[in-house]
Amino acid sequence: MKKLFVSYAWAIWCWKTPITNYISTKLWLPTFNTDSIRSEVCEDFLKFDENEAQRRIKERLTSIIKGWWAFIFDASVDRKRWILKDVLIKNWYKCFIISIDLNRDALLKFYETKSYFESINMIDKVYGDHQNFLMEFSDDVNIHIDINNYKKRLDIVYRAIKKRIKEIEEL
């Protein structure tokens, strides 16, 4: 399989990992999860060290980009202003961005349902970051999940990525 980068544009702690796990098992795509590395650092040092987490993330992501053909980046590119884009293009990756475009009320309901109360304090910033990302990088988004189709998101994303993989392989 040729180089394919799959990632998301959306809020923290919302809807990405279940999609990632589903797609990973259906299409045998490896995943890269920064939250796992953050947990690893906490376990190693019995406290969180942001510098160590960032070092490990950068080291491992660099290794993946140089070696793997396709992977799912289980994180949101809109919070980092899509800083990986140039690196991925330089390394011949095709990108597939899934934008989850739910409204602020749906995000609030999700945070409440999952008891992510500390996230509620950041909701305006997180929602605003996503809106800014869409204004600047909407052409980079391959598929949109919204309030009308989010219950079918797993199948929608699976079919879209499967189609994209086929297109890339035919190049």
C-alpha cells in the first residue's frame, strides 16, 4: 500500500479513537496515538513530563513517516494548525482528513455524557479552533461527518478510506 496519512479535524477527546479502531481493524492500518505516548510517559516517571512526551512523539512519528506506507494518526490536525502537512508531502504521503463538524451543543452534550467536565471549560476555544481550521484548510478535508450522518460515521469513513486506498494504488 502506498503512503497514506489518515487523521482528523475536531475537538479533543471526541469521536476519533472509535473511528480509528474500527478503520484500523477493517483495513489493517497501523495507528499512531499521542495519548498512548503521554500515558506511557506518566507510567515511566510517575508524573507527566511534557518535554519527554513531545520528544517521544516526534521521534516515533518521524520514524513512521520515513518507513511505513500508511497509518492513522489518532489525533486532530486542527489543534496544531496542520503542521505535519509539509512533512507528509515532502515524504510522498497522500492525506485523508476526516472533519467532524458537529455544533457546539453536540460537543457539550458529548463532554457531559462522557463526564469530561474539565473539557467543558475549554469548549469555546476548541470549537473555535475547529472553525478556524475549516476556514483555512477546508480544501484539505476529504470527508465531513455532521449531525445528520454521525451515527453512520464508521461505515461512511470506512468506505471513503477504502475508496481512497484503491485510488492511490491505481496511480
